[in-house]
Amino acid sequence: MKKGRKHQQGTGARVNGNGNAQQHGEHESWKKLKLVVIHQALNCDPVDIETLRSAAVSEGGLLTDEIRRKVWPKLLSVNVYNLPAKPTKDIRENHKDFNQVLLDVRRSMKRFPRGMRVDERQVLQEQLIDIILVVLQKNPALHYYQGYHDIVVTFLLVVGERMAIAMVETLSNHHLRAEVGTIFALSWLITWYGHVLSEFRHILRLYDFFLASHPLMAIYFAAVIVLHREKEVKQTECDMAMVHQLLSKIPQDLPYEELITQAHCLFTRYPPSLLAKRAALQSRKSITINCFKAFQTATQQQRPDSVLRRQLLQGRARGLGGPDSQLVLSGDMQPNQAANQAANQLVKMAVWGISATLGAAALAVAQTALDWAPDFFMQLF
């Protein structure tokens, strides 16, 4: 008995009948392998952006904040050696949005880690205010909305003030310009679920996914949440107010990895170009749809940090914006037109999911649309 027990401790596997130790060992091996793949992609020249996107989307996302600090800027084509200057004190003077931003940030205490010292949180809140004001000042076409700070604070907590300015500015000009109306999922979409989820790790996992995806992926994710709650919706009284109340309260115990996979699959099979004709989404006028391919192309031409660092040390800071470094967005590029135009039940269900999220048919949840849901899951997965 003693020898057997000693042998088990030495192998580090199959400690009990459930095989928990073996599963833990396999998980750690998988994690180490994923980290190696990510580092290799970061060190490629140009950076292997597709591998980084795949890592961000696949199970577990980017795993740690340390990795996020390296990968998130690449997903947004941000040069970490050419960051904006630290905000100056005069940024708050005569800024039209200052008072509203101040009020929202002061109310954002729950978005900071539990147990954080008051003085530390106050410093971060001041930085949060400045980041928002700087981005708005540099981009007059952008407008502040309540909930914007919920997105900015996530980047501040992970990457710091200066990096957050660069990332949020890029994000605001692309991903966050999705045109949505007043709908039950509004707070989900405009904050990337940061305002409605209580666990920061779940927020980070979704940010990995959204940063690596099309700007409208947050809407697809909202659609699969609705489909995931099919039984609840069907059991709700067929009344607009009742359905709206149910859907507006997001569950905190969602199977995030499962839903991410479903949203990614749904997007792949039914991209915005296919749904645009049926969901009253004007792709030719949508900034998010129109410019995303050009944005993706730009991210594929990035130099690894080792090269950017060497350029900086060699005194080539003025050349960082040249053709030897990051590319800029150019031109309007239309999304690929999908070939499949068949109006089968699966397409109808996918259209309903997106349309409901856009505010077109909330009541349809409780009526005919959800009759297609069982077939939807059978055919899609």
C-alpha cells in the first residue's frame, strides 16, 4: 500500500478514481502549448495575426493579462512603441462632456477589483476620466454615451493609461460604431457586456473574443444568449413588456465557451452581408461593415515588438509611421457577398436572432420565430 501510494505521488497522474490529477496535467500541458504558439506568432515578422486571432477566439482565450497586454495591441494594430502622450491637466478645461463623464466614472466603483484600496481606485478613476476625454477631443466625430466608460475601464485595468488611450481610440473608430437602436440588449452591446457581468474574468474572456472578431460579433453573441434561453422565453407571457423584462436581465452563469463557439459558428455561416438584406441592416452605409476588411488587412502588416523596439533605440521614432512599420486604413471595402440565398428555416432563425437583438422583433421571440429554434440547433451544431 505504501509503495503504491508513493508511486502515484511520483507520477502526478490518476491520484483518484475521477482522474482529476490527470485532467489537471493535461490542462496545464495544453495551456503551455497555447502560450508557446502565441509567443511564436508575436515574434513572426510580420506578426502572425491570424494565429493570434485564433488563440483569442478558441477555448480559454488569451489566458492571462500578461499575454493580453502583448496581444490586444496587435489585434488593433497599435504600435506599443509609439503611444500617445500622458494626458495633461488642461484636457478637462471647457470639455463639453466633462461633467457627464465625471458623474459616470464616480458611479463606476463596482467595475474595479474587490478589495482595491480607495486611494488606488481614485487614481484609476481620474485616469479613466482623462482617457475618455482625450479620445473624444482627438476625434470630434465621436460622441460620448453612458456606458462608454465601462469599456474604457477594462482596457485601463489590463494595459494601463497610455496603451488604453491608443486602443480605445482605434476601437471607438471601428468596433464601437455599430448602429443599434433602443433595445433590450443595448447595455450588452454598447459596453461589450462589461456593465452587466459581475465577474471580471468573464468580461476579459469576451473582450478576447470581440477584439479578434468582426465589430458586429457582440450582436451575434447576444443572439445566441437569446437562443440559449429558449425555454425561458417560451414560458414567458406573450407580452412585449414581459419578454423585454426577461431578456434584459442577463444570467450570470452562462456557458461562455459554448456560447462563444456558437456565435463564431453562426457568424461564419451567416455573415452580416447575408443577413443585411433580411435584417434591414444597411451594409453600404455601415461604417463597421464597410471598413472592417481594410482594418483586418492593416493588422496583418505589423512588425514584431523586437523590431519596433530596435527601431526606437536606433533613433528612428520619426519613421514609425512610415511604410516600414504599421499601415493605416485605406479606402472602403465591401464585405464578400454570400452565395447562399436559400430562405430555409435555419436562415430565418438566424435572421430573427440578429433582428431581435437589433430591436426589430422582440415580440417575435414569444411567437412564431422561436418555433424554429430546435431545428436551428440541430442543423447548426
